[in-house]
Amino acid sequence: MSESNQPASLSINGVEIEDTFAEAFDMKATRLIVTAIDHHWARQAVSAMSGFGTSVIDCKIEIDIERELSGEETPDGRPGYAVLAFAMSGGDLEKQIIKRSGQCVLTCPTTALFSGLEAERDSTNKRMALGKTLRFFGDGHQISKWIDGQRYWRIPVMDGEFLCQHDVPRIDGIGGGNFLLVASSLPVALNAAKVAVDAIAESPGVIAPFPGGVVRSGSKVGSKYKAMIASTNDAYCPTLRGVVDSKLSSRQNAVLEVVLDGVDFESIAGAIATGVKAACQAFGGQGLLAVTAGNYGGKLGRHHFKLHEILR
Amino acid sequence: MSESNQPASLSINGVEIEDTFAEAFDMKATRLIVTAIDHHWARQAVSAMSGFGTSVIDCKIEIDIERELSGEETPDGRPGYAVLAFAMSGGDLEKQIIKRSGQCVLTCPTTALFSGLEAERDSTNKRMALGKTLRFFGDGHQISKWIDGQRYWRIPVMDGEFLCQHDVPRIDGIGGGNFLLVASSLPVALNAAKVAVDAIAESPGVIAPFPGGVVRSGSKVGSKYKAMIASTNDAYCPTLRGVVDSKLSSRQNAVLEVVLDGVDFESIAGAIATGVKAACQAFGGQGLLAVTAGNYGGKLGRHHFKLHEILR
Amino acid sequence: MSESNQPASLSINGVEIEDTFAEAFDMKATRLIVTAIDHHWARQAVSAMSGFGTSVIDCKIEIDIERELSGEETPDGRPGYAVLAFAMSGGDLEKQIIKRSGQCVLTCPTTALFSGLEAERDSTNKRMALGKTLRFFGDGHQISKWIDGQRYWRIPVMDGEFLCQHDVPRIDGIGGGNFLLVASSLPVALNAAKVAVDAIAESPGVIAPFPGGVVRSGSKVGSKYKAMIASTNDAYCPTLRGVVDSKLSSRQNAVLEVVLDGVDFESIAGAIATGVKAACQAFGGQGLLAVTAGNYGGKLGRHHFKLHEILR
Amino acid sequence: MSESNQPASLSINGVEIEDTFAEAFDMKATRLIVTAIDHHWARQAVSAMSGFGTSVIDCKIEIDIERELSGEETPDGRPGYAVLAFAMSGGDLEKQIIKRSGQCVLTCPTTALFSGLEAERDSTNKRMALGKTLRFFGDGHQISKWIDGQRYWRIPVMDGEFLCQHDVPRIDGIGGGNFLLVASSLPVALNAAKVAVDAIAESPGVIAPFPGGVVRSGSKVGSKYKAMIASTNDAYCPTLRGVVDSKLSSRQNAVLEVVLDGVDFESIAGAIATGVKAACQAFGGQGLLAVTAGNYGGKLGRHHFKLHEILR
């Protein structure tokens, strides 16, 4: 009898890593850069812009700060932030980007708005309107300007001018990478999730768009109510252990999920590895019991992040 | 000859207060309370929930944190935040509240969600669904619970249960209270706006929903482009002083606006007084030159905040 | 046989409260108020001023922010912070207050410095120098000013003038109130401590001067090394359970302490009650196992905070 | 006639750069790394450790956070912060480092403490005690451990063990690099200083140890009071313009100074260039009028940062 028939076993610092995979989806994506006179004002703009952007289900977009940028890393030499945005279609993405830029960046003192993807510009990338649409706010007083082959708009506002790139490329991205932290108690799950999200914060090309990077309302497809396409993942709800066919043992009393969107497979795989390892190193043997991942049997999303491959 | 024909004159610490008024609109409003295991997690939820909520034009809702609450001020004795939300209709308000609660509070570890308006509950206030709608996420495992005449739902999630009040009252509110700070230069305008917003932060019943509480893209009604219902307020754009019929003198080089939504006239009037006085005390004689307000000739909104009445 | 001979038993939400007491010491105390043009600059000053102020042993002073103040709560109508400071003697307290005010408040843009104890001024309170000493920095250009029976100094600096009250009262305070959270694992202890400190943050008259309000290096009196007057509290070190006479059971793997200084007995007793209850409500049944307190057999400090009396 | 006799003239974006120099001093320096379970706890430790560390005059040490570190940049793979510290002598530096580590790092949950200078270790660098002294807190239960030629101590505490490097190298550093921002009004000076400090925050090898990175109490050597070795720099106090021999014109109403300590000449020169350029770009033509620097005629400190050389 060959051992290849036996289920593989993997643990990190005493934490069992389940032999399963996270199932993720094709999305359309882009990166924006918001700069301002200082980080305070840039942060006001990107915090507003990336709010209510946790899940495409009701927000239409998943959007968050990727990382802080120094003046040496931005197009206009001022401090700023890179923001990543993901949507189910290019149309949704463009519509949301325009609305959020108009309401949260155009309005915010001293900001400017740029594409963060210029390096990847090529003929295969479609462009989405940015200044191209927002310029009309200038009521005819806006001025076009070309710099290094890129078009920008200078739109007069009460604190001077809002500088905004004409358009931004749209690239392919992946949404819904994830892992679940299974713990003996709520405080362990909370701390493990925080450590994982803190470690991932430095990872380029990836965002964790839920509040604090974490989801506690994991969902399954379908519901007993016809109108609901998804409902609580009862198999992972500790209060339902005696009621449904639970995946939680009697020692497993709290589960939190980290959901990740990324610009490519490697970004998400790398972030999963970073986050899981940090949580296991911190709390293996102290109540972090297992790590698993969410999927739909592989039928819905074509990107499969196999924990054992990523973490070995 | 009577002096009553002469234009009134008012200044605070050397800053000229124009004899004009802010014109504001009827809105529908509500107050929500979000609690969590600590302020960190409560803040994650309300920050997400109140993002992209600067103006009803594209956000459909204007929503922001009203203030931080200690455990002694919340229904479940845990730390939290009060959030105020405003929309053009009760339908818009209910729809946005449900979506934002579902995406940003239900999802966030350890949170609970309550109405913050119970004291004002009476037969004349319509109720908007909250747990009434969100409970279906529980897929039949949710449990109803009555406490002190109020109905709540306990919805099983991966970290335990999400406790959510059944519904929340809807009250009348006012949106679009405002004042403009006119300064000799951008840094003066930035600092004066910051001081004003910082002072207003303590005011109950009012929010300043734009990024950092401030707008630099003041708008006028109409545009040379047919599709645009509003466009840049060119009379207050310093770069257009030589081009349009400007309201700015040659010394006035930067203008910022604070926009306020409130639960009643007094809240907004009080916040305008607090903010304007703080800015004038701080920077009168140092580059803050004038305070004015935005209106549409009194034709659009029925609430008029007359600066000279409020500030005398 | 009377029940009075039996050890009392008390638990809160399943967490055992030990029948012991925190032993605290007489200290000298004062409250200062730092204001500035906005909370940003006031916070820079008080953060600097209250750093390296965790324990009198090497810092000579225990000092921390008591709470944020709105403009309506400060002597000059500007936003600010109240700071509480404690030392072993009036001389130490005055010396440290002067040094820290000179290095961290006088230096910080736009700040002013006031006593926060005026209401309690009476003939029995000694006064400590503040502006009385700092004024000499003005090199003869400082100006004295009396307002409502209080003396102030206006000291010329590069951003205008530093306004500083002449002197501040010194009152009796209490240092070393404390409680220990005993948990099944580190993440539980961390979260329980955070919840306790977050709850106490609102309590008036009290500070938790250690980093984040928490101590992990609990100490016992004495050491095997002659020069050390205190050393690690080995009875509460989980890694020493098999080596020393431990107070930890095999399930108790992490302990954190909250240390409190207060202006009177009631402030500290109230804060202990608030903190312990919040932690127990949050994590009883989830790994928070017991609450105890640190004392020296009652021989060193004359203030005894009996947990069972405070928490019943 | 040669032009070489004419004073050099330099301006950046309309801001006059004076042809003068900052005079700085030899100091002893070191870099420490503090890590923890997440950035929250690491920040609590380094904030406490670097408080009351603005100037050697009364603090004995100048110490501040250099930058945030990801897990990939620290010795133990956990998130953390690099801290730079400077003192007038090696003895002062060692004494302060030990006290601050003992009171603010040893005490703080989950932290570990390392040298951040290993790469520069060589026979010429003296070593200062760290774990070598702190270990005695372990009361004999501490354990020595060698990794890659470095010695560490594991000291039992209530949350597990405090890991601390045995000793740290001491290097030569420079203290007192500086520049002054001269503005038309206080809000301009405040914003210009903030922009400069925000830009410098990314610079390696340098700290700006005053509150928010800024000093408003510039000083001159000497005083009319014998006991004072320094007093207010009256030539730069706007309120004294009519009273003393002022360096301020009637348009110059507020001055703020940024003081910099660095590990070498290049670090400070680079930070001066970065900060001055950012402030001038932001506020030239808007009230930032001139940039100058503080010196003592070149007689006291041997490091001279000539603005015209650095900024050309």
C-alpha cells in the first residue's frame, strides 16, 4: 500500500494546516495614487475613498489602501498612498472609481490623483476614464497638459487646482483569496487575525478590504430563504455546533477569516504564506489550533490557492 | 437718515464675517451605535461603514462618526461609536443603512449594532429595518429576543453571535449647513479649517462628512455642460480671478469650506458658531481674512443659517 | 461552626476573583493642562512630556495623559489634554515637572501650560513652580499677568508667546493600585488587558502609566543579587512553573498586570472595578481564568484595595 | 570687478535661502530595534522609551523612532521599530538606554530588544550593556543563548520570556543639525514645518526628536541671568521686533525650527535638503518667506551644514 493514498499532514509551530484550498475569482483591477501636501490630508482622501468597499456584493467594488508612499515614490514628489481597487467588470470598476474620486479626492484639500500602473501600460490594457470625466467639473476652465506622454487635467478649485491624470489602465486581478484561523477562544482568534493582517500589510500587490482586514461572517452559497444567494457558514459557527453538521471540534470556539484581493496569483499566495506563518509563529501552542481556507468545491472560481503547496 | 439702511458689519478678532447665510436642506436622518470588544474593533467597523459617504450626489448617503462612546454610554456596556446618517429620502436612507451595516458591521469581529435614537421614539417616527432584514443571513438559526420593549436579533457568525436591533427610528434632519474660510494663502486656509473642524468634533448632533471635515471643491448650480447639474464655484477659485467675475480680492488666495449635517437647526447653528469662532481666534490677524457661507439665493433650501445672527 | 471561617468565593462571568488586595503607596500628585492651536500639536507636547514616565524607580515620575479636553473645558478655550503626574516626594515632582515642561511643552509650537487643579486650591496645598522657573528663558522679556487671582507668564518665543501659569498646587495621591489578569494563553491575556485599559481610559482621576497601560514584568521585593531591590515575580512566570513555587496552575499560561495611579482611593477603586468587570464580561469562559492583585503582605503601602470589596 | 565679493543668492520656489550654516556637535549614538507580537505593542514600547528625549540639556538623551520595520527587516521576524539615540558621552548613552529599556521595553507585553547596528560592528566600536545588565531582573532564572556569534538573554516574565541582546555597539553621531522656516504668519510656519517633517520621516539615519519634530523655542547662548546658559533667541521672536535687534522684517511673523540628529554628516545633510525642498515646493509664494539655520559663529560645534552647498 502506498502512502500516497494517505491524507497529507502539515503543521506549523503546532498549528494544523488543513489540506484544502482557497478558491478565488477573476476580477478587473487598478492601482491609483493619491498625493497631498502631507500624509494627513492624503490619508483623509484615501480613507474616505476606500470606505464601504469591503465586498462587491453590495459595495460594487473592493478597495483599500495598499501602502503609504514617500515623496520619492510618487509622480509629483509629494507624500501619498497607493490604493488598489477590484470589481467584477471593467464597467463597474470605472464607474466606482469615478464616483469615489469625485466625491472623496476632488473634494479633499491639496490632493492630486494619478494612475499607479503606468509601468504596465501597453496596448493590451484598456484605459478607464479619470480626469477625462472629472474635468467637466471645471466648467470649461480646466486645462489639459501633457507630461512624458501622459495627459493630465488641471481643474480649478477653491484651494488652487486639482491635478488629475486623464485615464488609468485596467488590469486583470484576482479576488477572494482567503484563509481561516480556527482558535480555542475569541481572544486568540482576534489576536491571531491581527498579527496576520499586520504582517500582510507590507505585502505589495494585495489588499485585505474588510474592516481591520478581517471577516467574522463567513458565508456559504445558498440559503433556506429563496432571495438570499449566500448565508452564514453554519459549519463554522461555534454556537451552532450542536445544531448543524459542524466542522468545529469541541475545543474550537472562534473562527476568523482574512480575505485577500491581489494583482496576480503570486501576490495573494505570498500574502497567505506571510499571514499564516506570522499567526502560527505567534500563537501556535497558545490556542491557535488550525488554519483552513474557503472554497466552493472548485466549481466557481478558477484560482485555487492550495495551503499545503503555499506553506510547505 | 436711519442707519438701518447701511449694511451690517461684523468682525471677530479682525476677521470679517460677511452678512450672508448658509442655505440648507431637509433630509431624513438617523443615529446608529456600533459597539465592540474594544474601541479598536468598533473603529474598524464605523470607519468602513462611514466611508464613501461625503455627499448624497453620488454616495446616496452622508454618514460619519458623531463621537466616541464609553461603555457607560452604550446599550450593551461595551465601548463604541455613535454614527449619524442623512439621505434625501427615507427609502434611500434605509437602503444604504442596510447595505453598509451588512458589509461593514455584520462582517467586523465582535461588533453589535443598535439604534442611537430610542429616547425620541414615538408614534410619529417611521421605523427602518435593520436586524429585520439582516437576520436572514442567519439562515434560520437567528434568534429573536425582546429586552425592555425593544426587539433584537442574535445571528450566528464565526466568532459567536452578531447582536442587532430589529429596527431604528427615522427622524427629520438638515443637510448642507456650511461656512467658507477665506485666507491669504493655502497654509492659512488649511490650518484654519483644521482648527474649526477640531473644535466642532465635540459638538453633539452634527457631522462634517467630507474628508477631514473639509471641502475644497465648492460648487455652483449649473454648468456650461448640459449633463452637469453643478460645477466648480469659479467665483471662489483663486486661479480664475482674472478670468471670471471673482468674489476674491487680490489678497485672498485660498478658500476652504466646512459642510455640516445635523439633527436639527440648533445643532448646525451651534457648530457653525463654534467652528468659526475657533478659526478666527486662532488665525485672525495671521492670514484668515474673511468668513462667508454658501447659498442659492434662498430659493432651494428652506433652512437659512445667517452668519450675523449666529455669531453675534 | 460559622461560615465566616471559610474562604470567601467570588466570580464574575465565570472568572475567579481571588480574595486578596492591591497594596498601594502615598505619592505626591498634580494635574497639568496643555492646550494648543489644535489637538494635533497638543498631543505632540503631552506625548513627549509623558514619555519615559512609567515608574518612579528609574523615571523619577509616573506621568500620563488623563484625558482629551475640548475647548470648552480648558482655561484658554483651546483644545488640549489633562495630564496627571505622581512622584515619591514633592521635590521630585516639582523637579520633573519643570524639566518636562521646559523640554516638551515650552518647545512645542502653539502650546500653553496651566494647572488643572485650581478648584482644589487652598491654604493647605503647597505650590510648585512652573512659569515661576520657566520664565527666565525669556531673558528679561517675559511679562507677568494676573487673571482672576492667578498669575501667568508670557514668554517670547519664535512662534509668538508661550503662556504659562506661575505655579501649580501639589496634592496627595496614591500610586501602585493594580490588578493581574491570569489567562490560559498569551493572546487571551493581551486582549483582556486591552479591553480593561480601554474601559479605564474614560475614568477620571486615574492613569495607567505603563506602555499601553500594561505591565508584563511583575516584580517581587528583593533578589538573589544584593544590588537589586526587586526582581521578576517568579511565582507568576509561566516558564518557571516547574522550577519555583508557582502560583500558576497548569492551565494558566500568561499573566498581565494593570498598574494604576490616582488622585484618591475612590478613583483607583473605581478604575479597578471598571477594568476587571470589562475584561471578565468580554472573556469569561474564553480563557480569562482569574483576577488577582499584587501586594507585599500589607507591610509597605497603607492603601489596600480589596478585590472582593471593590467588585461585589 | 569680481563677483566673488558679492553675497551669494539662492532661492527655491521663491523662498530665500540664507547663505549661512547649521552648526552641529559630536555625539555618541546607537540604534536599537524593538519588536513585538504586532505593531500595536511595539509602538507602545518605543513611544514610551523615546518620550522625554528631546534635548540632552535636561533629558540626558535625544531619542526617537527612526522608522517602522516589517517582519522581514527584524532579527526575530516580528514587526517592530528602529530607534536612534544620541548623548553627549558614551556613559550617558549607556545609562539612559539601560533605564529606558528597563522601564519601557522589559515592561511592555511581548516585546524583544536588539541592536540595530550589527553590520557596523568592528573592533573600534565600544559596546554598551543591554541584556548584560537587564538580565539580573531574572533573579538567576535568566538563560544565556548564542546565535550567530551574538549573545542574548532570555529573562522570564509573566507573559513568557523577554529576549534581549547582551550588548550594543556605540558609534559616533552628530547632534544639532537644523534649519529655520521663516513665515509671514503662524499657520504658514506650522504647515511648512509639518510638510518638512513629514518628508524627512522617510530619511534613514536621522531623527527629529522634538515634539512633532519641531521647536518653537529657539535659543541663543547665554542670558542676562547668570544661572541660565541659554535663553530665548530674541532676534527671532516676532513679539520682540521693536524691542531688540531683530532679524525679522515686518513681514516675518513666525519662525519654527527643525532640529536633526544623525548617524553621520550625509544623513543630516540629506534630511535638511529633503525637508527644506518639500516646504519650499509646498508653500513658496504662499507665505513661506525664508529659510535660515542656527549656529554659534562656528566656534562650538565642528560640523557645519552650509545651506547653499546642501541645497544647490
